[in-house]
Amino acid sequence: MTDRPIPDPIAYGPNGYRCGCGKDAHSNLTPCAPDVPQPLDPDTVNAIVRDMDDPRYPTRITVYCDHCGVQNTGEYLVREGMTNRERLGVARKHLVENEGWEHTDEGDDFCPTHAGAQQ
């Protein structure tokens, strides 16, 4: 017998492993879905497509740099009923928070090379 403490299933999610969602607590009956947009790996896409109760689905979104025209295309999880603007917001948020892009209040997008360089 080991003296290893038993992880709290609410704090650590299903099967006693921290799920990484960043939420303080969640149900230990169903896996927690992160709110942060993230690139999708093939296993995640397959699991979502097979789960008929999951309202999310993968979609490919391209964001263009308004200075040089460089494109960043990725697959993101979106929900049914989101507008095109909301879906684009998912990609923009990911790019700003994780890949050095900049999005201005005027609606312009700038790649890492040109972020902060616009006048």
C-alpha cells in the first residue's frame, strides 16, 4: 500500500488527472472542455465528430495580415449558431494570445512581424 494521496476528482477531473481547462472545479462525470481556442489534433476532431451531443465542431479559419497579406490558417472549435464574425473572433483570440498577432479596435489584423508597427 502506498501513502500517495488520492486526487480530488472535482479539482482534477475524470480519472484523477488535472484536465488543464483552468476552471476551479467541474463535474467529474464528463471531461471538461477548455474555453480557450486551440489547434485541433486528429484524435480531438474524431472524438468531437463521434459525440452527437457535443455542440462544437471543427472549422478551418484563415486570418490575413492587413499589412503584408501573410495568411495563418488553422482549425478551431466553434459552436453551432455562431456568426461568421464570432468564428473569426475565435481565431483572432488564439493568434493574439498564442502566436504574437495583433488585432486592433478598427478590425485590422497584423502578423507577428508587423504587430505594433502600424501607424
